[in-house]
Amino acid sequence: MDWNSAFATQMNRVMASEIRERAKTIDLSAVIQLGGGLPDRAILPHPLVQSVCDTILKTDGEAALQYAPSEGYGPLREWLAAYVTKTEFPCSPDNILITNGSQQALDLIGRVFLDVGDQVVLDAPTFIGAIRAFDLTGADYADIGSDFNQPNEDSLKNSSLGYFQADFSNPGGTCYSEKERTLLSDLVNRYSLPIIEDACYTPLRYEGEPLPSIQAINVAQNGGIDNSLVFRTGTFSKTIAPSLRVGWIIGPKEAIRKITLVKQACDLSTGKLAQMIAQSIASQHFDSQCEKAVATYKPRCAAMLKALREHMPDGVSWTKPEGGFYIWLTLPDLIDSKDLANRSLTEAQVSIISGHAFFPGDGGAKYARLSFSLEPEEKGTEAIKRLSALIRSM
């Protein structure tokens, strides 16, 4: 059987994720891991999850092992709605859909809004998972441009969906200013363009004051969430546990109902036990879990930035994130990031990710992503020393 002749056309666009392939090296103890954007296992709440799971199974085990509603476990949706209402704007459980991680949220929204050949406007470089999700719809891509005061107007007027990360982007580690968020919300309204605001890293702020989400600005401009054009995705993967695979979409009720129909066709519902565990922990410990994560990652970020300043040769520059997991390197023109990533792994025993992975088309040759989430400060510093020496030799 020639399987290639049987596969759908869209499969020609689906490639192995460089990030997931690099993740296979996580257990190689000799490699310093600056590649995968994983939370540190040491801060995952193992005893708390065990205690909560035991309690749920003892007190409500039969319900916990049953199917959940497609929209999600009611108390979890209620908690999320109350949290949003308390911190940002009025929100009801009907504005929330629980998903299998925020990756499924991207997939579902893409399926609802994109036909083959439709265009997604985004801010490149961007999250490889979003590109892969939209690839499966047969979508094309356009870059909005680096200045929201002078955006690529054609990319906006000809797009069916937008995708943006306002807080500590993956891979750049960058954060939109409040002015940029307002400008983007204005553009969304002008072109009646639904967009996704990926807020996976928003709770992980290390410097500066929290800024209003694009969604909150758009909700205020349009008189309520049900008139907004912004869908915000989130997850407990960076703050509680990735393996629970509990994420969500916040958006207008009418659109949430339509997205729920697609979820029913994909997987019926997200696992109820995982949702119950997440709700129990989040309702009592969400803020403290975020504080624990910030206390762990903030010094790692600072140590890596210090090492970059002290050891990187001239011609290399980098972003200075105020939160999240990532630093984005810009390399000298003569160095290709794929070559650098391969040699870094084999010669320096440091895992990094080539910038090629974060552009929907060609691009990324002069960029690389570093993650500071997995390794303690001393290992992160040692990795930068090795990487700097390798770059000097190339």
C-alpha cells in the first residue's frame, strides 16, 4: 500500500514538531535542556494532586469516572467565570468551553472559522502549535507587521482569523504594551476580525505591572463579552500540571456554542476526573501555585540574561522577557540556526530550538529560542557559556 497516495492533501503540510522531537532528549542527563518549554517537575504539586484525587474518588468517585458535559465540568466553568469577573470583566460559565489543553482550543477555533485557503493573520515569529493547528484547515498566513500603528492592512482585511500572544510570547518572550493592545483591539473592530489571544503564560509575570488583556480592552470597547471579537485561550499546564490536559476558551456565548459542537465531534468531552482535580486545586491554590512558579522561574530568567550579557560575542542580541519561559536570540548573518541547534546538541550538549520552527513559511535562519524553565540557574549559566563558545567558533 502506498500510504502517501491515500493521505489527505493537508497532510503534506504536517511535519514533526522540532520541539517535540527535542523533548525526546529530556531524559539524557548529560544534556542541558534549553529546548523544551516544559514546567519544572520540582514545582508540580504532586502531593496536592494525590490528596485531591483521593478525596474526589472517595467522595464522588462514580461521578468522577463518568463522562463530563461537552462544555466542561460545571464547577470548573463557574470558577473560571468568577475569576474572570473578579479580575477583568463580567463573564458567565456560558462564555467558557473547557478543552484538552489550550492546543485543542486552537484546533477547535481554527476548524470553526477557517476554510481551505482562508488566511490567518499573525505576529511572526509565533507559536509552532498554532501554525500546526491551522495547517490542518488548509489555511494560509500573513504577518501583521511589527508596528500596529502602521500594520499590513491587506493582511487584516483579507484574513478570516487572527492569532496573537500579548504576554511573554512563545518563542519571543515579548509583551505587548497597553498601547499596542489597544491599537490591535481597534484594528479587530475596524475589520470585524475574530482573533485568538493566547494567554498561556500570562500568570507568569516576573517584572512590571500586569496589563489588561486584549480581550478585556475589546470587551470594554464593545459593551460586553458577547459583543467582543476576541477569544482568549488558557491552560493549567504551566501552573498546575500539563498532564491534566485542561485548557479553556473564553468568548462570546454564540460562538462558544458553535465551537462546542465541533468539540463534540472531536472527543465528546474533556476527561471529568482531570477537570475535577483542576477545579479543586485552582479554587483553593491557584494564586499560590502561580507565586511558586514565579519564585522558581524569575531567578532562572535573570541568571540567563546575566550570562548572555557576560559571555555572548558581539553580533548576537536577545529579548529581555518580563515573564514566561523564553528568550529569543538573533544570530549573526553567517550562522544558520538549524546548524547551530544541531551542533549545540552534539558538541556542546546543550539543547536549543532553531528559529525555523516558529515561522509559517521560510524564515528563522538567524534566530533561536532558549528556555530557562527546566534548568536551575547554575546549569543555565553553564549552557550559555558553552553556547557562546560554540558561536564564537562558527
